[in-house]
Amino acid sequence: MTMNRPPANALNNGLINRLLATFRALSTQSSPPGVVLTGQGDRFFSAGGDIKEVAGIEISRPRMRVFHALLCEMERYPGPVVCAVRGYAVGGALEFLLHADYVVANRECKIGFPEINHGLLPAAKGIRQAVRKLGLREAQALLYWGELVDAQKALEIGAVNEITTTAQVTIRSVEVCKHLRGKEQKLFAAIKRSLNLTGQMDDSSLEAMTIEDLSAYLTDNSSADARARFLSKNSKKE
């Protein structure tokens, strides 16, 4: 999925709605594909929200609701979501990275939350995810100062998973996505759901989720095949 909105792939209402609709449509497929999300060109993954659309509460409120819904869809999408980042990924675009399962970036990548310097705020969901993924101190540094950091710093704090050359970003992202998509689908979806959602649930909800996942993968043929291969491999060692 390529965000193609020159010159900086800024996230206007139309683009956000198209991304939301696409994720929702893919998630309803019987076998949801892996998704590699990138931006057109080498200078910008995305410059974040289009500030031209922040013209008043009546316009901004529905836009933020759609953006929040998009983050929820990315978080709950049952297949792998990999971000292929070339250049700037700031503001709302950084929130995409934080809700992805894996992020590959080029050495020229810069990330950050500049909103505080532009009279804006990130989505509350994005702020919470920054704390979860990066830790409170690193999230505070990005959010309070509003300064951008380079690819090496992004790697150190966990905003990206690996750095490669510009030419290899998409190639490597597709490779990672294919590898993750090759895992048993129901198990991957269950693990992802637990990683992303369990921090928001009470103990009874966690138990219900565990039982629901148990029945799903114990009755699935591909999961059974994986267990059989593992048992067979161990028996040969003995």
C-alpha cells in the first residue's frame, strides 16, 4: 500500500479514509494478506497530518475520529503490517510506525512528534502507543521538545526495527512481511492481538480471550500439522 500524495504524502481526510477502508476490506478476507505500507518517493514516508485541514473543530473532530479508527484497524489487523520508511515519518505517520508489527527504514529517515511546535496534538492513542513502545522518557522527549531524531536514534529507542539502504527498504520490508505471513495465521493473529490489546483488559477478559484462542488453534488443521512436525522432530532426537 503506497501513500501517493505529492509532495510529502501528507495525511488529509481523503487519504486517511482510503487507508481505513482498505484495511477494513482486507481484514474481512478469509485469509487476510500481509501489508507493506510505504510512501511514494524517497524523501517522505509521510509528513503527517495535513495542517491545512485543521481549520476548526467541526472539520477537525470527524477527521480525528477517522484517524483514531485507522490506528485501531492497524492494531487489530490479523495479518502482519510492515512499514517501509524512506525519509521523514513524523506526526501521524510516526503513529503508523508505532502501530506496525515491523519497521524497516533507510539511513536518511527522520522521525518525531513536531505537533507541540505547530499548535497541534497527536492522537491520544498515538501518545499511549509511544509510551508503550518507546518508554515514558523517550516518549516525553519526542512529545515535549517536538524535535526530529535520525534513523540511528529511532533504532536505539525502538521506533524502527532495522535500517538499510534506500534501495533495499521496500525489498527488505516485503521479505519480512512474507516471512511473518508464512507463520500459521491463527497463531500469528492471536499473538498479535494479545501483544496489542491485553494491556487494556481486565483479568476476566484475558481469560476469555485465552480460551477463545485455544479453541481456535487446537481445532485448526494447520496448527495441528505444526504441532505434529514439532513432536516428530523431537522424537527423532530421542
